[in-house]
Amino acid sequence: MILQDAVKKETVFISTGSLIFLAVMLLLFFLLDRFTPLSVPFVPKVLISGILGYIVAVLNFFWMALTVQKIASTEDEGKARSLMTVSYRNRMLLQLIWVVLAFALPVFNGAAGLIPLFFPSILIKCRGILSLRKGQSV
């Protein structure tokens, strides 16, 4: 399967935006550590969890984009619905496994692992709002 330009473009947008959000999140963890080191410590597991959460989030988006690309090329509505359902279930399972590991294993920080999973959704919604403000269609 050849990647369509739209999939490449959107994945770059999500990965770049999520990386910027990750940097801001890590900066906030660092600043909170300076003011409340006992309640929000900035330790290596925060960095590791944030990076792994970022990877899971971007991978989840890329997997969804590939599924949409595959569905767009099929004319069978039943098959398309089935592909999307299976993809959604597997992508949610991937995220659930990551969240459980991030909170259950002491080598990770649960909050730092969970927060990046919201970055793609926030980016998509913000871009939609900004394009509507400019009078463009989404």
C-alpha cells in the first residue's frame, strides 16, 4: 500500500504538534517540580512516560489514517464498516494497554504517560476551530 499525501501530511501535523505539546507538558512538570517537588517530581520516569505516551498517540493516529485510506479504496460498505470497527477496537486496546502499564508499573509515571494520548484530539479540534474562524471549510 502506497501512503497517500494526505496521510503523510496529517501524520506530520499530528506528530509535530504533539511533540510541541509534549515539550510544553514536560516544561510544566519541571516547573511544578520546582514549586512542589514532593507532589510533582520531575524524574526520568516522567520523561520516559511522556515520550512513550507520545509514540502511542502518534502511532494510534497513523493507524487510523491508514485504515481510512484503506476504506476509501473499497466500495463495499459492509467491509468498510468492519475494517473501521476492527481498527477502532484494536487502537483503543493499544491505548488501554499503555495506560494500564503506565499506571501499574513503577518505572512509569501514569499522568505523564496518559496526557499525550489527548494531544492529537486537541490538535484536530483546535485546527477545526481556527479554520472555521477563518471561514474555511474543515
